Amino acid sequence: MFNTIIPLVDWGMGTAIIGVFAVVCVVLTIVVYSMVNSGKKK
């Protein structure tokens, strides 16, 4: 019976992609924040 159940989601690959996406978002946020703060120095 268990052979008929086809896994439709690969949880390992999905969590890896979500993790990479989260790291990229954090890095981009840090870059934008540092660019905004560097423009305010006089």
C-alpha cells in the first residue's frame, strides 16, 4: 500500500531553497541599509 503513495513534495529540497532565499533577503536588506546610512554622513 505504501508503494502507491507518491510524494508530491520534496521537503529537503524545499527547505533548502527557502533557507537560501531567506539568506539572500537578509543580505540584500543589509546592503540596502548600509547604502542608506553611508549617504547620510557629512
